[in-house]
Amino acid sequence: MTNRIALFVTFCFQLITLTNCGQRSNQQDKSGLNRLQNAGSPYLQEHADNPVDWYEWGPEALAKAKEENKPLIISIGYAACHWCHVMERESFMDSTVARMMNENFVSIKIDREERPDIDQIYMQAAQLISGRGGWPLNAFALPDGRPFYAATYFPKEDWMSLLQQVANAYKKDNENVVRQAEALTNGIKTSDVIQVPSSSKPGYNQETYQRIFSNWEAYFDNKLGGFTGAPKFPMPVVWEFLLQYHQLTGNTKSLDLVSTTLDEMAKGGIYDHLGGGFARYSTDEHWKVPHFEKMLYDNGQLVSLYAHAYQVTRKTEYADVITQTLDFIKNELTSPDGGFYSSLNADSEGVEGKFYVWTKTEIEEILEPKAAGLITDFYQVTGPGNWEDGNNILHSTRTREQFAAKQKMEPAECINVLASAERSLLAVRNKRIHPSLDDKILVSWNGLMLKGYIDAYLALGNAAYLKVALENARFLERNMLRENGRLLRNYKDGKASIDAFLDDYALLASALIDLYQATFDIHWLETSRLITEYAIDHFRDPATGIYYYTSDESESLVARKMETADNVIPSSNSVLAEVIYQHGTYYGVDSLQDMSAAMLNQFTAEITTSGPYYANWASLMGLVTYEPYEVAIMGENASEKSRQLMKHYYPTALFMGGNKENLPLLENKLAEGRTMIYVCRNKICKLPVEEVEKAMRQLETD
């Protein structure tokens, strides 16, 4: 198949140097706006002034392409994508380019965050053709949606040349184009889709788990943290696994690697030292130069990661990162009714990073000399600039205590001066033109941020964080959940739309289990189970036990995909497998635990040989092979005692309790006038205790 793709690409695109792409458009009305002005997505709305005759994905566009026998251009991006905006300015706003597109193609613009199911298909096409992917993503397809070519960003001249080549090939050599589309679509259908039933015999044990870290070590940068080389993505799921691995095996190298990674990220330019929160990734290996967009899904996971690392290390720097990042979420990404918005753009005023960078002169004009000297020294600010065009990205090479020692200052004095200066700079920065906000609310990403607030509450004990978590959960339940467990994915301008995908079900169900553990309100566990049962009924492939990304009630596309590899966000299958296992434990349903274990069995080889892109599966292996603690806390003071216990890190413990025996594992455990703690495994409990310290010893002696 690869040779057939290469032959087609050579035939159609021999005059072009391929790179990367994405943009916008639609038929303009009297106001000068095209039909995307009515789209629900902020990203699509940004393309409403394009002269391109853009359509949203749907039957209207496909019918037009079929009726006029024109190929489709399927252009996919997202609101915070820098190169998506570049391609729009260069190509999609150009009337000559738009004329070529309008005359020869039916053009569809897609927000990948709204429709990841469509993005998966055409991204797979790009990767099969070139081994590369990214956004903007531009695919060419037959009128029925079957792709025959896909790539990323193109400069204007290359894009125009490509348009001409594809139009000519479609008209003059249509038989070859159709043949290519058939081959490519068949490759998409079979790629990343599990087709073999799982063995009933587990292919893993504790020894399998214990070998994982040594098999993965070559991927890691022991000096700077993260993976070796550049760019560097945070990849929270990997470091979550290494924390669990340290806890279960006692391996100190895994903890050292997590600490190095979190320390370097917190010092680097990827972290917003003034406003809090993390950018999506660093373009260099030192975490210095971010790709400046700030995504909800990164920050939700990183709050959880820093919270867990704080529970293990008690580093105050981690607590500061949690607090500052949640301040950012509160100030920038929280809707008035409790939902969390999706992202902030990398660009402002058409320039990437302009909102965040500084010249040395600007800082010296704002601050008095002593503070300016300390800030510029601490954050590596220079007159020529440490980045582009005389600008500086704030980043440090030392902790504040180390810097105080270098300056021969008392730590408290130095820290206070820096903090005061940072507040002054932030006040000035807030007067700049802000990056644009993508204010759609996605269930899956809200699930990650909901979990972040819960983990922050448990680690730091700030009751305000639990209050926010409860408000968010109620918002999602009120607006996105139907009585039968069905979810909608997207919420904007007061209405929910788009059938949810597997990641929405998995990530929200997981977060609600955590919310139950933090509150002992059985409603949240029951809601999680309702959502999970819907996913089992409508997404599961009974032949393999693995779940499709789309439900059996979803729109039919050219391929139905499975999401199994963990990446920047853990795969929906790995999260759901953990959720199913947890429900099996809480409700005493062995068949659910068997279902989860069978899913895990499908990926034993990948976990051990394919590196950290199966990190969440590896964490599930730790949970299953070491067997979870079942910690039941029953009585009037159950909530207080659970908080004391859960401020510590127990990655394989499931907490439950309250003052009602409303779960199988809670039966006959309520003692009048006393609050008892039961530490159990496989329903077998140690002697109940009243003191939290004694329960901790029971949790730490196995």
C-alpha cells in the first residue's frame, strides 16, 4: 500500500515541496461573511470573513460535492493553532486562492476539538502517506469522504500549485484517484483497530510491570527531564505512571526523573511565571521557548500531576505551581456557570507570543531599579533579548532559594521582592491585547480539569477547590448528560451539541469516581456507573472487547476508529478500562474486572516494547497486578478521616464510606458512635482501626 501511495503522490505532486497546512472560508453574503458565521465553533467563526466558500461538515457539503462531481478539501485545525492562523492569512484570505478552491472543490472547515472522530481519519491518512501529522491538516477526498491525499501546512504558492495538480488529476485521471482513495481508506480502516479477540489467560504479572521502567529508560532525558531531544511535550500520563511505579516498587530513579521533569518545567518558559498555567509544549529541549497556546487539557492533567508529586515530595514549589495554575484557570478559562473553556490562542495582534514576552527596557520602566535588577537576573532577561526581535521569554535556571543565596539575600526578602515585581508586571501585561479565547466547553477536557481540582483539594486541603469541582460536575450533569447515560460533547452559547465520543465518557466517568472518593456522595459514583454502562452498551466491540471511538448511534464515516495509544491525553480505551475495573471493585462485579483485565491483555506487548505511549495502560497494569486497596471509612467523622488519609499518595487505593452502608464493601461496617477505618484487599480486611496513623501503617506495610 505504501508503494501505491508513493506512486500517486509522485504522479500528482511532483512539482511541490510538501510541508504543513490549514485555513478557512465560505460563500459570502451581503455582510461579506460566509456561512461559517453561523457555526458554533469559535475556530470556524474565525474563518467567516474568508472568500473561500466554506462548509461545515455535514450532508449539505457532501451532497454538493456529489452533485457537481468535485473533490472535497477537508481543512482541519483549532483555535489556538498558530500555523492554522498563518495559513489562513496567507491563503484562505487570498481571493485568487479562494477562486481556485471554489471553482474546483467543495471546501469543508473542521474544528478538530469538536470533531476528533473526523480528525482521526484524515490525520491517519496523512501519517500513512508521509509518516507525519500536525495541524493545520488538509485532506483531499472523493465526494463520499474517502481521502486520496493529506498533508499539513503549505505556503501560499505551494498550496496553489497543489490545488491545480489535484484538480487536474481528479478530472483527467479519475480512475487512478479513486483507486488511490480505496487503498488509502482500507489502510485507515485497519490501522490502529484491534481485530483479534483477547486471550482469557493474562499475559502479565508483577514481574512484567517491574520490567517496564528499564525498557523505557532510553526515552528519558535524565538531565533536563521529559523525553530526549526537542520539542518537549509535558506528557503528564508518563510521569503519573513513574510516580506509581516508584510507590509500588521503591525505584528511586523513576521518582528522580519525575522530580527533574517537574522542576525544569516549572522553571522554564513553558510555564507562565506571571499568570500561571502551562503552554502546550516547548520547541526546544530546555523547556525555554513555548508554543504559546494554553490548553485546558494540559493544565488539568498537570495540576493533578503536581498535586500527586507534592503528596510524595512535599516540595513547596509544586504547591505554588498548583495554586498559580488554578488561579489562571479561574481567571481565564472558567465560565460563569461552572464550565471550563477550551484554550487561549498562541497569537495576539497576529504575532505568536506577543502577549507574554518582554524587552528589558519595558521591565526597567515599570519597576524600581532594585526589583528590575533582580527580576531581569532571575528570569534571564537581556538587552538583546533571549528570544526573537529583542524580546525575552521569562524563565529561570535556579529556584528562588538558590537565587537568593546567589544574591546574598535572605530567602524571604528575595522571594517577596520577586513576587511584588511579578504582580506589577502582570498588572501591566493584563492591559495588553489578550490572545483570543476558545470558549467552547468540551466534556472530556472538563473531566480532566475536574479531576485536577479534586487532586489539588486532596493534596493542599483547600476547600475552595472542591467547591469548584462540585460546581463543574453539576454543570456537566445539568447540561451534557441525559437520563439514559448518553452524553453530548460540546457546550457553547447556552446549548449543548454533538454526540459525545469515547473520551468524553471515559474521562468524565473517571473524574466522577474521584469526586465520589473526595465527598463520599454516592450520587457521583452512581452517575459514573450510568455513563460507563452506556459506553459499554454503545461503543464496545464484542469480538475484541475494545471500544470504538464513536458509538453505534453516531454518524457513519468512512472508517470507525479505536483510540488505544496514550499520548498527551491518555487514550479513551485505557481510561475506560481503569474505570470499568474500579466499578467492578466498588460494586463487587467480577465480570467488570474481568472485562477490564481482558482489555489490558490486548496491550501487554505494546506496554513493554513500544515505550511510554502506553503509559496509562502501564498504570492499569500496576493497579491490577498489585491489587487495589479497598479503604472503607464508616461513621460520623468519615469525611474528615478520609481527608487526612487522602492527602497522602496512594495510587492503588480506592476510598469509600460515609454513614450509610450503600455499597457491597460497606455492608456491616457501620459501628454506632465510632468512625472506623477498614483497609482491605480482595474483600479481605485487616483489623479495623479508628486512628488515621494506624490505617496509614496498614497501607504502607504490604
